Amino acid sequence: MIPHPPGGAFAHPVTTGIILATLAVLALSGLAILAISKSGRAEPEFRKELWLRWGSWCVLLPLMLGPVLLGREWTIAAVTVLSLFCYREYARATGLFRERVLSLVIVLGILAVNFAALDHWYGFFTALWPLMACLLAVCTIPLDRPAGYIQRTALAILAFMLFGAGLAHLGYMANDPGYRPLVLLLLTAVALNDVAAFTCGKLIGGAKLLPATSPNKTVSGSLGAVVVTTTLVALVGAAIFRGTPLANPVWLVAMGALVSVAGQAGDLLLSSIKRDLGIKDMGTVLPGHGGVLDRFNSLLLVAPAIFHLVQYFLGFGLTAPTRVITG
């Protein structure tokens, strides 16, 4: 169980610190973009791109941070909506939406795994991954269409693994009374991870990381992101996990490195899918960012990785009521 002081949403100083730091960064970046625009040094298209990205963050941040502050149910509901939006983009990009039976089963699976999180029913939560894999493997067999079976089944199982089982771990964390600082740290750390990789790559340059998969990513950017994100997570994590086995500097550094590596792997995973499909973005709903999945791909692997690390050492919600709906 994550240590937490009694009180409301802002009881933990890390929660307050992350919110204030996020607002400060948003305000300062807006002023910086304004200064760039007034100077006239940047191209109009570049200035437009900067304002679009900044405007998208002004909308995204309340939608990301607000539910976490509001409480357990809001957090799980937000993760459910995020999962459904991510699946929608994936299904349209891959053509899986044409497979109505599979899509229906995936959507029901996403709802079921998030219901298990809401119910705080860990046994059902963990069982749904193998059960859904089996169900997706057999649900189209009665249609008597063996042609394309492997492809559509593999696409479906991957979809539930990423957008159902994977993302739902973020919502399940909210069953722990001390979840807020950890979830907020993960949300901000994966965003910083992307920024650090981009900035270090531009400043240092050098060899490309995986040029066929993601042409703009460099080895220096990847390593820079690991250093920056690991440092942030280790320092903030020390305040979150004070007095627990996870407060050990070795494990804090390991957690930070895991956030960075898993975040970059999630981004490269989506890049691999997009390159295979021959598309640039998974959607256009977020100006300057692409689709919802383009923005939140890092969480697909970070959420389960950090969940199980913390679960191993501390557990989640061990003192909270379980099976609050079905019990």
C-alpha cells in the first residue's frame, strides 16, 4: 500500500507539487511561444504548430489530471474512455472495425476489465487477459470464414492486450488510497520522457535509433530521455514511497529507468504499427499531436510495468474494501 497522509485530493505534497509544476510549465511555455511569435524569427507554419500543440495541452491537462484529483471512480472512468478512444483509432487504422463480432468482444472486454478495476476484484482483473485471448481466438470460428483468421485474431488479441489489459492497470491503481501522487507522476513523467527525447536528440544529434521505424529518433535522444526521466521519477518517487522497501535508491532508479524505457518502447510499438500501415498519425482529434493514441501510446506499457513493480513490493489497496460492487 502506498503511504499517504489523511485528507483530501491535495493531502500529499507531491500531488500539490506536480499540479503546480504542470501549471507553471504550461504558462511558461505559452509565454515562450508568444515571445517566439513576436520576434518574427520562426516560420509562420512552425509558429502555428507550436500554438496548436500548446492549445491541445490546455485541453488535455484538465482531462488528464482532473479525474485523478476527483477520485477513484472518476479515474477509472477516464481510463475506460481513453481505452475506448484508443481502440477506436486502432480499429479504424487497421480495418478491424469491419470485424463486428471481434470489435464487439473487444469493447465488452475493455468494459469488463475496467469494471473489475472499479469493483476492486483483482482475481477477475488478472483472469480477464487469458480468458479474453481464448474468447477472441474462437468467437469468429462459427462464422465459417477461415480466410484471414490469423490476421484478424492477432489484431484483436493485440488490441485487447494494449487497450484493455494494459491501460486498465492505470485505473486499478486508484484502488489504493495513496494513488494520486503515483498516477500523476506517471502521467507527467511519460510526457517529459517524450520532450526530453526530442530535445536531447535535437541538441546532440548523432546516429538514428531505429531509422526505418521512427526516422526522427536518435540514440542520444533516447539515452537523454532515460537520464532525465530516471532522475525525475527517482527523486519524486523517494517522497512518494518514503518508509517503504521501494524507497531504496536502487529500486527508485530502476523504476525511473523502467518508466523511460517502457515509455519509449510504447512509442516505438505504435510507430511500428503506423509504418506497417503506411500512415503518419492514428487520428486528427488532437491538433499538433495527431490522435489520442499518438499522445498516450507510452502509457500502454508503462502502466502495467509500474503496476506490477509496485504490486510486488507494496500491493495496491490492501486495506481498501474489495469487490465493492459484486461482493
